[in-house]
Amino acid sequence: MAGINSSMGGHPSQVTLKTAFTVCFAVFAVVALAVLLVKAQVALILTGIAALIAVALNHLVVLLMRTRLARGVAVGLVLAVLLSAVTTVALLVIPSALTQGQALVEQAPTLIDQILASRLFHRLDARFHILDHLQKQGGDTTKLASGALPPLLHAVSGVFSLVGALITILFLVVFMLIFGPGLVQRAVALTLPERRERYERVLGKVYTATGGYLAGLTLICTINATLTTTILAIIGVPYFLPLGIASGFSSMVPYAGPIVAGGAITLLTLATAGSWKALAVFIYFILYGQLEGNVLAPLVFKRTVHINPLLTLFAVVCFVEMAGIVGALLAVPVMAAAQIIARELLLIRQERLSARVRPP
């Protein structure tokens, strides 16, 4: 009986007050971090976009520094060239795009009515019951066709929010270009000497993959916008400029973006320019989809970030659900970094297993 008592209550508890406090503090830290991530979602998105832009521009800064320019001078020169190029394109394109975009918004109710009355929509509705789904989701087609636009105050606040976000990103990019490399070097210098080379190798791979992806994505978006705008103008599609720009931005969502943009532009062409021009636009997007899917995208995603297309699409779907278009932009670099880190961890494990089985 005494042995039972000693075995049940005689031994002191193995859980000390320090251990309990450590566990509670760890749980509290995880919860606080989760709440911080939720509350600071916008700030994290802006920081992520600024980091991507800074990484892409830093390649140009490094090239200029090889010509014996100081880093501050190289950063200023790169930013000046970038701002000049953006301003020039904006002055040449934005006024016409705004004019056509305003006309498109004004004609939206009529276009929606024409789409709803078209034979193609009736065939699709007879097969997929689109109107029933819209009504179940609370989408009244009469309100949709009436063209009820957001209030003016909401639109103005959205414009100011966008301007504020752009200014924030600009300042973040400038500070990251100036102070970012030194901060990363000091952080790596604080690590253990035997692990420092591995950390530098991982950071170098992530830096190269991110820069290559952004450069390739910029090229794809530019090719998409230029080709689409040119083809739509040649065919004679109204509002070709905003539609072409929107098609270019759709390439920021790999694989799925151009398909959605092509379908929407084809329907608008059907409503505004007739069935033959809509057929020509449809054929163009089929051909361009083959070009981007089989030539441009593999050139970017396989040769720069080395990610399987299935993983790319999976990452894009998940990140779009979490952060919209911005998530689609961040999906591939984040997946590339995760893949590089996972490969490095597997390499560490293989090295440890090899060291264990190595004969004396």
C-alpha cells in the first residue's frame, strides 16, 4: 500500500513552474503573432510588394555599382530612370485609357443588356442556369443591367487610398534599396560561423529566383498588353486601350488570369462589335494562351524559379483566396523561397544521415 502511495503521490511533479510559464508564454506569443498578422494584413501586403520591387531594382543597382558608382548614386539613378519611364508612359497612355474607360462605364448597362439578350448567353444559360445562380446569390439582373455604380464618396476614398499605398510603397522601396543589403549582411554576420555559408547560399538563391521571376513577369505583362491592344485596335474593337491594359495585368495571375480576361473581352466584343469580331478575338486569345502557357510562362517559372506548374497553380489559387491579386503576385516568389528552404533542409538531413552511417 505504501508503494502505491509513493508511486502515485510520493514522487515530485516533473512539470516545474518555469516550464509551465514557458509553455504559456509560447502560446501567448503564437496567438499575439496571429492577431498581429490579421490586423496588419494591409501593411504586410504593402511591405511584400515593396520588397519584390526592391529586389528587382537591386539587380540594376548592382550592375551600376560595378561601374564604380556609389550605392546611393546608383539607387538615385535607377529610381530616376524608373520614375521617368512610368511618367512618360502614364502621360501617353492614361488620358486615352481614362477616356475610353469612362465611355465603357457609361455604356455598361447597355452592354450588359446586349450580353443578356445574345444567343450565346441564352445557350449558356439554358445549359448552366446562370441567371438562376445569380438570383440565388442575391444578384438581381435588373439591378445589374441598370448600372448602379458605387457612390462617389467611396470612389474618391478608394483613389486616395490607392495614392497613399503607392507613396508608401515608393518610400519603402527607397529605404530597402539603401539600407536593406546592409541590414541583411549584419543579420547574417550574427549567425554561427559554421552555418553562415549555408544562410548566404539560401539567401542568394532566393534573391536570384525572385529577381528573375519579376523580370520575366514584367516582360510577360508587357507583351500581353502590347499584343492585345494592337490586335483589338486592328480588329476595330471599341475601348481597346483599357481592355488591352487589363489583359496585360491579367498575366500577373499565372495561367488562369489570361483565360478569364480573354473570356470577358470576347463577351464585350460580342456585345459591341458583333459575332465575327468576337470570333476573331476568341481565336487570338486561344493562340496567345498557347504562346504564354507553352513558351513565356515556362521560360519564366522553370528557368528562373524552377517551380513545377502544378505547384505554381496551387500557390496562386491559395494566395488569391487570401490576398486577391496581390496574393497572386506574391504566390510564386513565396513558393520559390519555400522550395529553396525545403531543399536546403533536406540536404542538411542527408548530410547528417551520411555522417551517421559513414564507416570509421
